[in-house]
Amino acid sequence: MPRKSQWVKVNFISIRKRNDMQSSDSLTVNGFRKAVDDFDAENISVLSNEQYSASKSKSKKLAMYVFIDAFGWEIYQKYGFLKDKLRHSRRLETTFGFSSAADPSILTGRYPDEHGHWSSFYYSPETSPFKWFRYLDLLPSAIFDRWRVRHLLSKLLAKIYGYTGYFELYSVPFGKLPYFDYLEKYDYFVPKGILNTDTIFDWCVENNINYYCSNWRDSEESIIKANMKIIQQGEIKMNYLYLPKLDGVMHNYGTNHLQVEEKIKWLEGQVEKVYEHACEYYDDVSLYVISDHGMADVTGSVDLIQEIEQLGLKFGQDYIAMYDSTMARFWFKNSKSKLLISQKLRSIKSGEIVSKEELQRMRVPQSDKKFGELFFLMTPGILINPSFMGLQVIPGMHGFHPEDKDSFATILSNREIDENINSITDIRKTMEFELADCLVPERLQ
Ligand SMILES: [Zn+2]
């Protein structure tokens, strides 16, 4: 067996057996972990130091993907981003819904009706892990409506249930939680994290391509540091630099605030720093900046929950509803509730019922109705407030119709962007293209 810090050849790909990995490294350096865990002793030959130096001095290529949450096309038009380096840009269609639909679509290169991920909460009283929450509903809401209390409770629950994905209870009333199950139980940034298909990370593992994916639980500062550290080792072929904080800044301040400008400037500086760093260790660095969706400024809100509750129907007995911030989804227990709720929704001018055909066109999984029997989508800029996602109107929001100008995502690159790259589901094609050379076995002497 190779000892610590020796270089080994596994299925023609040279990797370093990292006995010195810390637990957080082993969580995120997926390519390494898989390769090290699965290696077959018969397939290994140890490289001498000379052989290793020789392989290191060869021409090396890195595909750097920088993901900036909510860095939409309109935001890019307004603020720009590393225009001297990233000369190629394209507006990308996003998927209908929230990040829980868009991010898996980027990583899988497929639509929600294929990969199976759409909204975090779906109707499933039988499998709901929140059944016992109906007892908590008796406690004073003043305590449990506080965002911080719910956030801590979400963390605790994730630990108890062993959830590794992004888990948040938001503002879903405790009495309503027992009707729902939660989709994102497992981390889809590690291999085998997606319900129905693979991701680019599964593909890398399958093809023995070393890559690095940021740990989304860390701060942006430590994510950047970790990426630089791993790039310096010169062993990976792709890194996924995950920068999620611009989204929160724009939720809190809208798209036109000085805070947004400053955040984007800071991101530019950081991305440039990592890119320059990569150029020191690689001969050829393809840099891509990508996003999942844009951001719209909020111009108003509607108390949809009150409108529906005024109908006098009983939640749970007549209907079930999930009030997301930009849409409401309904399930019906009888035809009367379907009729009354549909009539009510048609009378509300700041939103509309999404037809089945349109849901199908937008590739929302519909076969088992777990995400909704009827969808009501708000006009861009108008929030449902209060909703099950929040109790206050905030200045910026996404999750409106994907054809709204503020919904579109972005791809920027120092490489030409092929004309068939037009949707966030096309980003994976660029990744596989960039990594195509690695599919040819690297034969070492
Ligand atoms: Zn967001």
C-alpha cells in the first residue's frame, strides 16, 4: 500500500493519497475521496519523485467555474464583471422556481422533470418528518416566529435527522408542517446527491477526473482560501468556486443599492485573485462565471393567505396550501374548495394561475402532483406577504416567471461560448467540453 504523500497511479490518473486530509477536506475534495476510497491495489504503481516532477511540468489545464448566486443578466448589464478578462457573455434562461430547482439543473444539465428536484417542501403527509410539529403549534408564536430561533431549530433538526442538504424551516407554521416532506435532504454537491440523474461531479468521479467543489457551508472568505490552496497543488482539472452571498445582499437591499455595487466589486477582486493564482500553477485556465437566476426589485405585496382564509375553507380538511414568496401551490380535498379557491385566485390582479401546459413547458415535475395541483404565480415584483417563506416584505426577490427580464441568469467566460449555450441546463455541456481532454487516458511511464 502506498504511504502518506506518495504519488500513485490509479486507472491512468495520477492522484496523491491524502492521508493528511482533514475531515472537511475529505467532504469537499470529492474526486480525491472517491479515487482514494475506491482504488484497487492491483492498479497502483508508485511514481518516483522524478516521474512526479516530470508529470508536473507538463502543460496543464484548469477549468474554473465561479458560481455567483443571483448574478442575473440584468445585474451584469448594470454592473459589469471583469470585462477585460471575461470578453464573452451570454444571457441564460433559468428554470421556473427557486434555487432548489435551478442549482440541480446547472449541475445535472437537465430540467426539474428529469432530475426530480423542484421545490423544497412538497405535499406528503404520510412521509412527513414534521408530524410531531403539530404539538409545537400550541406554543406562543412570538418565540418561534423569530427567524433566528427557526434557523437554530432547523440546524438542530438537520442534525437529528442526518440531513446533509440545505435545510431551512423558513416561516412555515408548525401546524402546517405535518402535511409536507422536505426534498433537499442530501447534499447534491457531493456525488450521488441528486434523486434521478447524475451531476457533473458524478461524471468526474466516473471518469476519474480530479475536481474540487467548495463547501457551501463555509464563508465566502474560507471558500476562496480553500480553492486557492487546492489550486496551488496543481492536481485538479476543475474547481467549482461557490459564492452565494450576493443573493442575500440583493434580497436585503434590492438591486440598485451601493451595498450591491460594493459586493460585486469585492467579488470581482476575489475572482481575479483566484484566477491570477491559478495562472501561476496552470498553463491554461478557462474561467467561467455562472449564475442560477437573477433578482427583481420588489414593488408591492399581497396578503394572499388572508384572501384564501376568508373563503371559510378548512386547511387540511378542504385544501392544503404552500405559500412560497412568489407563488402559491394548492392541493384539494374536495371539488368545492377547488372551485372557490380557483375563483378567488382569478379575481386577484397581481398574479395568475399557471396552466398545466405552461407548467409542462417549463419542465416542472407534475406526474405525482407532489409539488402542487394548482400553481398561482405572482406578477414580477409583487410578493405574497406574509408567506411560509417569510413574514416581511423584502426589497429583492427571485422566483417569478422565467421569461421576466430580471429572471435570466448569466454565463461569462474568457473562452468563446458556443451558440448552443442558452440555458442554465447548458452549463454542464461547457464543463464536459472543457474536461474532454481528461477522458483520454493519461499514460505514465
Ligand atoms: Zn435568493
